[in-house]
Amino acid sequence: MSSKNSIFLDALRKENNAENIPVWLLRQAGRYLPEYMAIRSDYSDFFDMIRKPEICKELTMQPLRRYPLDSAITFTDILTIPDAMGIPVKFVKGKGPIFADSIVKNQNLELKSHNAIKNLDYVFEATKLIKADIEVPLIGFTGSPWTLFVYLFYGESPKNHNEINHYLKDNSSKAHAYLDAMTDVIHDYVANQIDSGADCIQIFDSWGGLLGKDYEEFSLEYINEIAKNVPSNIPVILYTRGKKIDSIIGSTSIECFNLDVSDNIDLYIDKKAVNGKNKSITIQGNLDPKEFHREREELESLAERIFHKYRAKNNYVFNLGSGITPDINPDKVGIFLEKLFSLRS
């Protein structure tokens, strides 16, 4: 990668002194883009599509061609890990991911660590292809062990949260065994993404909000273990949906956080101390993607307010609090981003 554009990584390191706001978007590639849907229509199975590195490269590049973005993120999915560990998953229209087996159905569900990393070669190959053709940093990512465990437990997106809470209470050692197994594979998964060209890693703890007082035991402990093994020159970003980060930042070495839509970015942007300890952090996220339904004048005004409010912050990245949904008009996203970009020096 050429270093023509470094403000995203500078901001992650709290060193963006350019008075320009770096920008990328959760799910910046995907179902809201017609060019994505044109390719997706050729595949009946989502995993058949993402196992093709050239296709993943193309899908990653699509939003970079449309918008002035300061980072790319490899097009893949957090559910690559359980799939590679022997629990196949299909994406069913109207239902989301459906696993071939689950802990609910099979109390003796077995995860196979052997060959898991080899089964993920397509992600690393896609990462290399993307890295060779972009002039912005590249984000690699993984689901958190807890979030992947939630999917494995239900075999689909959870609907009744009581069942998993009862399981944790009665089978905590089994739960930890699954979490340990996935954490071991994620260590190598992240390391291989970095070796293939990823400049930073984002950990998606999409179901972290299901945990209350047990969050540290069943989720953050494993996230910290993953982050600990990432080289110090590679920033790690944590996105925990459904949980305010003020309850997290004092219990992790991670210094970059993606807020969800429920959190208040201004509570953290200038925070220098957490639980009595000195700790400077980088914040991205929390804008609700529904804002992109606004009219042109409102979108441009919003971009101006955000730019003037945060342009002097060396630890801020503009992003969303949840992924762009298929109902969003990509032209509206373009109006907002073009205005934000036009204000930069």
C-alpha cells in the first residue's frame, strides 16, 4: 500500500494532527449497493461467494470507487470461524445465518480446530489481493469468541436470550471450553490477516449486549487474550453492540472503540482517565445509519456540524453505530461523504 493516506491509522494511534476527519463505514460494502447485488445474484449461497478471493476483492473495492473513504475493510464475514471449525452455515433469505448444528440441538457439539486455519486460506488470499491494489489502510476483522458462541448455541441469530443465560449458569465450564477453542483459532486467524496485509484489526462483539455482570468473564476476557497477541504496531478496535463502553475501557488494554448507536461519543472523545488510570482512547462510530434517509440539505448540514466539531481531535474517526442496511440509498451516503470530504484541507 502506498502511504498516500494515513490519517485513519494516525487517528487510531491518537496522532492525527491534520485537522481532517478520517472516514470509513460499518458495512460500507454490501446489500445497499446495486453493484454488490449484481454480483450476489450470481450465487445462491453467500459462502460460495466469499470463498472466491477475486470476488471478495471486487466487493471490497466497490465502495472505494464510489466514495472518498480513508480505509478499506476486507469483505468477508464473522461466521467464517465456526464454518472453518466444522459447523457449516448458510444464509437464508428472511432468516439470516442458519447453522447445520447447534448446542441447543446437540449438547455434545464438537468444534474441529485441526485444519481450521487452512480452511480460511481464502480470507488471507483475498486480503493479499486487496492490499496490493489500494492506497488506503486495510482493516482485517473477526467476531469475538462470545458472539460466535451465541450463534453456535442457537444455530441462528438469537431470539430468546433466557436460554443461553441458563446454559451459562449450569454449564459454564462447557461454555469456556468452546470459547477457548475459538479463541485459539482466532489468534491464528488474526495473525494470518496481519501477515497478509491488514493494517489493523476490528473485533466485532455483536452480541456482547446479551451479557450483564458476566460480560468480563465470558466475553472481555477472551477479547483481551486476542488483543494481547496482536503486535503492538497494529491497532485493535473493539465494537461491542448493546453495551456502553464506559463499563469496558478500564478493563482492557484496547484503546480504540467503535460505539454503537446508543452510546454518546462526546462522553469519551476527550477522556484521559478511566477508573483513576491514565488512558487516552480513540473513538469512532455511533451515528445511526438511518440519518442517511435525510434530504440533501440536512445531510450536508450534518456533515458540516460533524466536521467542525471534531476536525481538531487527533483521536476521532467518523463511522456508524451499526452497519448500513439495504434500505439506505447509496446516493444519500454519497451526498454526506462528498460534503464531509469537501471541507477537508
